[in-house]
Amino acid sequence: MTDRAVRRRDSRRFFDMARPLYLPLLSLGLLGVLVTLAGDAAAQPSPPLPASDEPAFEEEEEGGVPGEPRPSEPPGWGIEGPYRLDLELVFGSGIRTDDPPNFSTVNAAGILVGGGLRVELSRHVAFGLGYEHIGLWREDTGVLTTGSYRIDRRLDSLWPTLRLYALRGDLGGLLIDLGLGPSWQGVSAAGSSWDPLRPAITQSLECSAGGGTGFAIRAAVGGEVRVSDPFSITAAVGLDSYRHHSQALGECAPGAGTITMVGLRLGMTYGWDL
């Protein structure tokens, strides 16, 4: 085969391999031409409009003055409104995650009920004040040298709260709850006592007492679902910590000490626009 035939074969092979690129390259070339023509047309000054004898009026923008720029929108995390007052009822459970300082836990889950009011200062910020009661935490002393007792504990708390809506739309949103407030503990005990020297002689014992004021702190995350215009449902899970003393409550039983629990809360809210 001559050199000319070899070169002709190699050229044909090259064009056959490059044939799939013909259409993309042609398209890019046409696109470049169109962009160039559009740029030239935009650079040319437009012809002046014919003069009119009627006076020109500037369109007044909503919320502004003619000829002046509109003010910027206020930030979404302030207190710019819309304002709303919410009445909320809360049900749930508090599950204790730590051990009592004195006795063993028989039932670590308590029933939680409460309610409160909340004022929404914007779509993302709200302040509230609520009350909660947690009961049915049960401890057992076991068999002691002086008797055997069952202890039921309860907590009553007043919660000033801050609610932040990380995301919020017309159908609901995601929320963060932060709370810090006073708390009061109570205890009820029942059982039998006996003299260590004569254990066969037993005596029934029942008592109830309350303690001093402690404080509680909590943080929770959850969601809100708007059922209708005035009604909404919220669900949140968080970590609660209660700080109380463990000294004797009257002549009944020792105090609860420090309590850490997981709080599960379901809220039903009715709101009014202010």
C-alpha cells in the first residue's frame, strides 16, 4: 500500500471517530453566534420615546413615598408581629433516667399534665408561662431493719418558656423550647414499721409531705401541625432537670434530690390573633 493510500485511510478513520462530535460543536457555534448578536443588540441605545403633552406620574409603591426606595423588610427573628395569644393544654410522660439517692426505682415513668398561655411576637419567636404536674414516680425501700415502705413522688413546676420556630409555614413548623423556672416536690409514703427487737409486731404507716422550692430547666425539640386556623397540635421530646434537696420532708420520707428525665409532651393549642 502506498504512502498516499495510508494517509487517506488514517484521515478517513479520524473523521469517522470525530463524527459524533459534529452536532455538539455545531450547536455550541450557533449558541455563540446568538449570544454575540444579543449582546450587540443590548449595547445599542434604544430610540427615545416620543414626547407627550400629558404630565408623567410616578407610580407610588405600597408602603413608600413616590420616587423613594421602599424600606427593607424587618428581620424575621424580632418582635414585628403578627401577634397571637395561644392557650395550650399539655399531656405526656416524664421518664426518669437517673437513680434515686436513697432507694430503688419501681416505676420510672410518670404522668404529665399541664397548661399555659403563650404570646407570639413574630412567626419565629414566642414567650409563654405554663404549669405542669408530674406524678406516679414510685420508689421502694425494700425490707429495712425498721420496716418496708413504698414512696410515690410528685413535682409541680412553673415554666417560663421561650419558643423558637426554626422553620414555620402555613401548615406547621419545627420548634425549639427552652424553659427555666421554680419547682416544688411532694411525697406520699405507705408501708409497715416494726421494732427491730420485736419484728413480729408491725404497725401501718401512711404520710404525705411537701418540700421547699427548687428549680427546673428543660430543652426540647419538636414540631407543630396547624389543624385549622385557630387549632394546632404540637409534639416535643426533650431533657428536663429538676434540682431539689434529698433531706427529710417533714417526718415522712427523704427528698427526691436531683432528677433527670426525658419529657414527652403532646400539646393542643387554640389561638387568637391580636
